[in-house]
Amino acid sequence: MIWLKAMAVRIKPHHFVDIVTALGVGQTHFAAHPYGHALHRVAEQVRTDPETVLELDLGSDDICEPCIHNIRGVCDDTIDTSFRPEAPPLKQEWNLLIDQRWCATLGLQQGDRLSVRAFCDRLKRLDGTVIESIYREIPPSMTAERTSNLRLGVKALLAEE
């Protein structure tokens, strides 16, 4: 008998959180983006199969790979710092900072593998103050909305009432 190693979706922690948060506001369709990244494909996989295996990647993940801003594994895009002036202006630096905070909070690290369901189980244990500390450069009012939508997304993915 031949056993095939399950293919994992390589994903940054904040990309997974963003997908779950979008599901929490009722988004069920993710359109292709002009940058060419693969958020729409990964989101559909996450949305439809809670047993999908995720492999945490703090670098260039499966969403980033086809993006026009992915230059040999490094994102050359910038972020809007108007509402987060203390954040680094390069998306690569901001993403790494946020992903490191997510990993520390959830007890995860680069290369860890877990299912969508297992990741959601970790997320549902968090309270708003923890999420506020992860996104501390962002105004608390925006973080509160993110926290609420993240909770709703976790419930939707886990089919909880």
C-alpha cells in the first residue's frame, strides 16, 4: 500500500485570520485580485474543508506566491500607515511582525502543521485584549470590530450555533 503525504496549504497566520474574519462578516466568495495573489483559491479551500492541513509559513506562502509584489520571496508592497503611524511601512515587515505575534500568542511556529479546525479551536479561546495586543498599532475601535468578526468566522467555519 502506498501512503501519500497530505498536501498542506502553506499560509501566514495573519492570512488565515484575515480569511476567517472575512467569513465572519458573511463573505462567502473571494474574487481574484488585480495583484494576482491566490487569496481567493486558498480562502475557498479553507471555507469548504475544515480538515485542510495548514503549514505555517512566515515568509512567502501559497497566497503570496503568484502575487505581482512577490519578488523572489519578498513582498515589495507598502501599507497604509495613516491609521497606524507606528507600523513599519513595508508590508513584508508589518506582516512578519503580526505573524510573529500570532505565533507567540497561539504557541505556534514556522513549519507547524494543523488543520483549519485546530487553528480555529485555538482562535476561539482568545479574548479581545489579546487580539488588541497583536494589532496594537491599529486603533482599538478597528480591533474590536476585527475581534467580533473573527469570532463569527470561527463559529461559521466550525458550524457552531
